[in-house]
Amino acid sequence: MVKRICALLLVLLMLAGSSLADLELNSSTPAQKALKTYLDNVNAFLTENGEPEINHIFDQLKTVVELGITSSEEAYEPEDVTLTVYLYINSINSLLLRVNDPARFPRIAAAFRRALNPQTMTQQEALKTPSERAKKAIQNPSDSFEDKVEEEKLNGTNFREFYAYYPNQYRDGVNWIQLLIIFPLEGYWNEETGIIDNETGPKTADRESDQDAEYDGYYSTDDYDHLEVFATATPEPDSAAAEYDDFFK
């Protein structure tokens, strides 16, 4: 009897310990290696925030990886938290995080934001914008909102982030809130130390002074933020970012 109990406890511990470290993320390209390091940092912050780690890979190619947080290792599709990452060969292109519970969204999104600059970005800074967006969704659950993705200002020398909320998106009563992170071009980001050496973390643009910022959604006056790591201009439309223009159309 004692042996059976010990064996059961061992199985439970093994299941509880299942995480990204146990998954076989490909690492044949520089972008895949960068993604693995980045997601390791994300999982560390998820644990710190009291959230489960990313524990399931649904599909992975050299240009796209589908992941999620699931309650079962045998899950065939994402559950409450989904993650889609688009890759170039040498760098990460973009990451789309979707969560179906606005109350959990700040803690989860904060982990992804802190992992962009893990050594200097504080938890308070990481929570700020996701908390504001989640509060808006909770207070007005039937009203959608969406930051306009400016295609001509995608991959550059800065991180950029865009938020959206889609109530009952698939007519199943489930509301989805999401964060889209656009990564810099190759050479402008170190996934272990972050891109900023002497600052507190990635910065958000001043909404009032950003004359080019636009908004598309129910909240025409929403003051959304973008992560801005460098103040230099983003590349011209004929840059590497143009390769993935069709993604966001």
C-alpha cells in the first residue's frame, strides 16, 4: 500500500513538473534558439506571477510555432491561453498572446513583457498597460477594442505592442483579450539581457505626442501604448518587415 502511494505521488510530481523544459522546441535556426531562451524567461515570470507555465506545443515550423497552457498533456487544441509566434530565420518576427479571462491577462501578459528585458523591467512596469486593458474589458465586457497595427512600422529597431479585445469572438460565449508584440530586426535585441543597458526597461510612447498613432475600435480616445526601446526611426517599407506584410492584412 505504501509503495502504491509513493508511486502515485511520484507520478503527480512528474506531471506537475511538466513545462517547456520537457518539450522539444526546435533549435536549428538562430530564431528558434532565441525563442527557446525567451520562453524560458517567460515561464520563470509566469511562475513568479502564480500562473501555470507554457506546457504544450501544438505545431512548430521554421516560420511559426503554436503553443499554449493546457491542463492535460493529451490536449489536441489550445485552452485558456494560446500563443502563436512567427519567426524569421535569424530573429523573432512577432508574438500573439491570447487569453480568454481578462482577470488573468495582466499577470500573463506581464510575464511576456518582462521577458523582453528581464534584468531591468520591474513587475509594476510590466503590469501597467495590460492591467489598464483588462480593466477596460472587465468594465465593458460586450464592447470590443483594437489597436491599429501600423504595417509600415513593424519590425524596426524598437519593440512594439498592440492590444485587442474580442467579446464572444467565435459565438461560443468566450471573450478573448490579446497582446501582439512586434520584435526588432536582427541584431537589436538580446533575449537574455534585454536591449536596454542603462534604462529601467522598454518604454512606451507618449500617446499625446505621437501624432501618427491611430486607433480602430469602439474607444476612439483610447491612449494605448507601444513598447519603444530605441527612439530611432523604423525601417522603410522595403525592409525585411515587408516579407510578412500579408500576415496582418
